[in-house]
Amino acid sequence: MIYKSQKPTQIKTKAPIVEALKTSVENPTYQFHIPGHTKGQGAYPEFRKLVGKKALLIDTTDEFDNLGTLNPATGPIQEAEKLAAKAFGAKKTFFLLNGSTVGNLAIAMGLTRKGQKIITNRNCHRSVITGMIISGADPLWLVPNRLDEWGIWGSVIPEDVEELLKTHEDVAMVWITNPTYEGVVSDVKSISVICKKYNVPLIVDEAHGCLWNFNKHLPTSSLELGADVIVHSLHKTGGSMSQSSMLHISENSLLDAEKIEKALKLLHTTSPSLMLLASLDAARANLESQKGKEQIEKAVQNAKYLRKRIDDIPSMHQLKPDFGYQTDVMKVFVKADGLSGKRLESILEIDFKIEVESASDVGLLILSNIGNKRSDFEYLADCLEKISKKEYSDICYLENKKHMPMLTPNIKMNLQEAFYADKETVLKENAIGRISGEIIAECPPGIAILVPGELITEEHKSYLEDYEYIDVLMGK
Ligand SMILES: Cc1ncc(COP(=O)(O)O)c(C=O)c1O
């Protein structure tokens, strides 16, 4: 394998937040400030045992010990953001707590206002919708290709972007998701050319693509293809801790980064966790180190291995790039003849102790991660083979509903107005024909089934099996 033959060069990568935290642990002080567990002494003993003393020792916020501040970024945090910008090819990077969600909220809040339009794909993450509720902007929906046999949305069609730009005024931005949760990649280059032609910024929710800048077998990052702003959930695939993400502004963007920074300041916690920030700093240092690059290459090769093994199982199928669109090789979407995705997921979990990323009626999503070993994939592939040879019945006893909303919202009212309007809670059956007062979105993948201001129709019912009641607008 390529990664084994490469000779590691010992370039020492810097991780300023990690180093600052280390220094603070090595130089203890008498502490009379938050967090009140005071280096773990006041924590529940079982919890301390579970997470380890060290974890609580470094659980501090940005007011103390020369650790810098997050909003605005100063000291080691500022230094770490600069290093991240360089690593990801950005002009400026902001570290995010509360995930890419807070990045998306800040994009909408900072860059759009009431009455403006945002061109966005139907399968955007619910945080994009929440952003519109905050700012008051209205969506203009892009309906991507539908991959019906896989039960998922595909790529955004560049011509559709142009058509909407041609026919609408006061468009604040084009905001697309790339890749999709299942790894389908859009033609961001063409979309960015169109956006530039109409002088409209392009925002890309690249939450699931943070490794792309570090491996040539992976798609090209949207920053390189002309996007103005992107978000990356480093915690999803980049190796940082849960909730930690980044927002990058591209080198050539004319957007006012300060507007995003101001929104972030209002949206972020005033007690940022240094542990999470350090984990972002560490993840960036790791990804650009020789070892990190080898880990990514290994994950790519592991994904290829798994894909080859799945190809050898006649009753199993996988989403592939040669179906007419590009995909991220590390996200393997699998379906099995005669078994729903949910059923396959439950067999893997109950009979083989395997947990996958997610499952739907149709298939399931397996991620090849930088932390996985080849033997993990050998075991998984062996199990899939065993399942294919055994007569499993397709009793979907876990759930029986549609997961991925494949409907285009029929918006009857501005999202913000609908969210704040007087509402009543009605039985789902009585909600048909009414206007939704809430976002309903199952996570993962967090794609909205209903958004505030949307007309609820019969077609929604099969996506709402888990809901008995829905909030609808009073008298509407
Ligand atoms: C496309 C997309 N964007 C944004 C988010 C939000 O990311 P986070 O969980 O980091 O807040 C998600 C989460 O699943 C997502 O799938």
C-alpha cells in the first residue's frame, strides 16, 4: 500500500492551543474561578474515573492562564486559527463550538437580512433553515437530482442555479450542500462561475468534506473551486472532538468577514471549552502532519478495499461515482436485496456488534474513518458476506417510515414570521392542509421534513410516523 512505502519526514507541526494547555497544566495555580469542579475535585467521582483526571484538569475556559480568547480570537487561539487557515487554504478561519450548526447560523445572520433571498438546495441541513428563521431571509429552492433507487438526493444542477439567479432579484447568496451526507458531490466549479457572473456569493456547507484538502484521491475542496465561505465539521471526519468545527473564508472573497465574526460573537457561548478548541487545533496539526496524511490515505485504501468486497457480494450494491456523478470514496452507501437499510443495520448491530453511521428504508451509510484499522473492514466485509448467505427476513421492527424527505416545500409564509406566529398543536391527521409552525428534521441527516410556513400535505404523512402532534399556525 502506498502509505506504507512513504518515508515519514519528521516535520514538527505546531499546535498552539495544545501547547498552551500543556503549559497551564504543568504550572498549576490555586483556582478560585469557574469551572466550579476546580480541576475535577468537585466532580462526581464515578464521572472523574470515567473521563480521567487529566480531562477535568484541562477543562477550562478562555478567561484564564494565558490561553487566549475565542471571540475575538487572541493569543494561542488566534495563532491556531491562522495555522488552520493556512492548512485549509483560507484567508481566514474561525473555530466553531456547537458544530457547523453555529457556523451556518452566523452565515445567515451576518450576511442576510429580512426579505432577501437565499438560493439553497432542498436537502440543506436544518441549521441553514434555522439561519433563515434568525435573519428573516426567504429560501428559493434548488431541487437537486433525485436518486430514487437509493432514496437520496443527488447533486445540485448548475443550470438551475443560473435560472433562479436570472429570474430573481435581491438574492443574498447561493448556499449549497457539498457533499451530501451520503457523499454525492456537485459541480461546484460551474456553480461558482455562475455565481461570479451574477455577482452573488457562493456559500458551501462542506460539513462532510474536511479531509479533502489533504488527499489527492478525494474531491477538491469548494474553497479551491471558488466558494466564498465554507464550513467544515472537523468533529465528523477530521478527528476533533464532538461539536468542534471550522468556518473558512476564501482568499479571494469580497465578503465582509467581520459581519460573520460579529454574528459568531453573539451566537457563541461566552465560556468556550478549551478542550474542544485544543482538539480542533490538534486535528488540524494531525491532518497536515505526515502521520495524518498517512491515516487519510489508509482510510481511502480501506474504503476501496470495502468497496471491492461489496462488489463481490451479488446481493449487495453500493453508490458509485461511475453512476454519472462524483462521490466521496470514503462514504460507502450500501443496499441489500430483500432487506431494508434499517433491517440490515439492526442485523449488523445485534448479531455482529457493528454500528454504522446511519440507515434509511433503502440502505445504510458506512464511513471509512482515519481511526479505523484494516481489520475493522475485513470483519465488516466478512459479516456482510455472511448476511448475504443467510435467509434473514425483512421485518423492519425498529421503524417503519420514510427517512429522507423527497418533497419540495410549498412555502406559504416567511419562515421567521411563521416561526413566531401564534400556533396551536394538533393531531398529525388534522395538520393536513394547515401551515407548519415548526421545523421537523430527523437527525441524521437533519434534512427538514417540514419548515415553518410550509403547507402540510398528505405526502408528508409517511415521513412523520414518529410524530403524533404538529405545531401549526393558528387559523391557517
Ligand atoms: C450538511 C450538514 N451541514 C451542517 C451540519 C451541522 O453540523 P454540526 O453537527 O457540526 O453542527 C450537518 C450535520 O449533520 C450536516 O450534515
